[in-house]
Amino acid sequence: MTGVPTDAGGIHLDRSAENGDAIAVLAGRLARSGGGAVGLPTLLSDLNRQAHRSHGWFGHAAHRAYTWDRHDRGSTEWWPQGISSSADASTSGVVEGRRVLMVTWYARVSPDRPRGEAPGSRLTFLDLDTLRYRHVLLVVPTLRGNRLAVSPLHVHAGGAVWCGPLVHVAATGSGLVTCRLDDLMRVPDGHEWGAAADTAVSSAGYRYFLPVRSRYRAHADPGRPGLRYSFLSLDRGAPASLVVGEYGRGQQTTRLACYPLDVETGLLTAGADGLARPDFVGQGVPHMQGAVTVEGSWYVTASRGPGTPGRCSSVRRGGCGPTARGADGPRGPRLLAVQRRALDAHRAPASPMAGQPAAVAARRLTRRGTRRLVLRAGGHAARRAGSTTGP
């Protein structure tokens, strides 16, 4: 990918103030009924759904696939998008003693259900050893005087990065939204959307939700095109950076950018003016769905229509798309996340991209309409565990 780091492409991010007061009130309100802030350990001990190994042909660039439970496979409302994992969150590759995959979803708006009434966006935390998982609704708490309001977060959630204590979620033209996992809350029974009583907090039927703590608002210099934050990934190199990319077709831009990031705090590095600017801006490829950087190379997925296998390509950082080495992947490939050697359980067979670090992609659709997780060949894969059911 060719890049021009000289002026950061005229783009930057401005971090908002934290929404700490509203989050504290929300936690206190839930605590009165036996809920409140519980953090990630409680969630991981309460996973209620079971994913399964999926068999089939997903292209040369895919080795092993997993599928959600029957309810999630059959949903026409929720669509999986971004992906990150405990390999991003921690240098050890594990969090709370587990290898965990995190996936973002958004709820599609339909003619009979306008945007304001859609469930919004959510995260899913999946244990890669047991394949058990649970959904967490993303919400925006607000205080108006002494009155608390809680509403779902409405973003496409096309990408996410889990870095240390924070989760950054892509919000397309708006920039990023940021959540802190210590704020993860358990919702007691009896809380529904639209409840008027001050003692009630709406949950849309979810046992857990995660409030938005802050935002990185997207800006561009006058006369420069704003960046669409379509997908994200984490580069743990030196220095570490948040990789951002644009999905584009036709005349739309398809840029890649790298924002310096502090892996200890999870925050982007800001200048003296308080703004975060990328130190690399480069040109990607059309229909780009995800990108990661590993040891100086880019790995990029691109979709090629619902009936054609997608493409997973690798290219040196100074290269360009036509010279990239690649292999066919699943149809409708989505995001990539690096799964480092420290996490590997079993070695995958050789492939056209053998010897490279394993990556994980969220696959959107198969011909049967199911949603799957695909582990790219060339690394190692997680093992399968037992089966159970849950609501």
C-alpha cells in the first residue's frame, strides 16, 4: 500500500469528555436492584450460548470456520461486522485466563422499524476454547438534570479494537466510540425499554450492556476529504498503532491510516493541541473490508459480491495492490484480527499463505444464510469444545 505520511492526509480525531457522571448514575441505579457494574470477569463466567464448528469450503485463505447458534444464524436483523480478540487486549494473549474473541454486530433498519426503534449495536464475547459466548448491548446513558435516559448506540460497528481496558468501535463518518470494560453492567430482571419510573432502566431483554464512555470525533482540514472509519485493527509493533480503513466502491476513497496508540491505556496519542493524527495514510483497494499489519506487511480482505469468493491479499507496506500475493477467501469476508502464536492450540495444514501469523475473520453470509467465524490458514486454530444451549 502506498502511503504519504507527511501531512497525515489532513485528517484528525478529537476526543470528547468522558461520560463518567451518567455511567456512575446508571451503575448506582442498577445496583439498587442487584445489578450494576460487574466488569468482564462476571460476564465471562456467564456465557449462555454455544457456537459450533462449521464444515465446508471457504476458499484457500480459510482453514477453520465456526458458526453461531441456531437463533443467531437465523436472525435477519443482526449482522456481525468487526472483530478483535484477547490477543489485541493483552501481550499474553489471554484475559482472565481465557482466549476470547470479540465481535461487533449492528441491527439492520427495516421499513417497518425506523432507525430510532432498532436495537442498535452490540458486542459478542466468545471463549475460543469452549466456543460459548454471550451478547452485550452497547448503550448511551445521558443525564438531563437528575433524570437518567439510556438508549441503544446506533452505529454500523464495522470494526473494533480491544486494547487493554478499552474497546474502540468504528462509527464510519463520525469517527470512533470508546467503551471501558470495567463499566460492563449486569441488568437485573424487570427492566425494559421505555420504562418511565426513575427506578427502572431499560435493557431490551439483554442481561448485560456496556455504556459508551467517550468518543473520538472525526475531522478533516478544509478542502480535504474526511476519512470513513469503516474498519479497525491493532498493530502491536513499535510504535503501536490503531489501523483504520475505508470500504469504498466506484469513486469513493479507499484509504488506510495508522494512528499511534498507547497499548497500556488504550488511548490514541494526542499532540499538544489535543488532537490525534495518523502517522501514515495510504491507498488501499476497492471493496476493502479489513486490514492488519504484521512485521511490515499488510493483509487485506476485499469482497467481490455475494456469489464470488472474497480475496485475502498480503503486500509489503511500500507495495501496491496488483503485486500483492493472495488467495481466495470466503464470500463476503469482513474484518481481520491477528491471532498471535502465543494463543495457538493446534497447527493448521499448509496453505498458499503458510507460515504467516493466523488471522481471524468475521464472515457475513453463506449460501445458507448463516453467519460464521473463519480462521485463516497458515497459523494455528482453536480447538472445539462441547455443546449446550441457552436463551
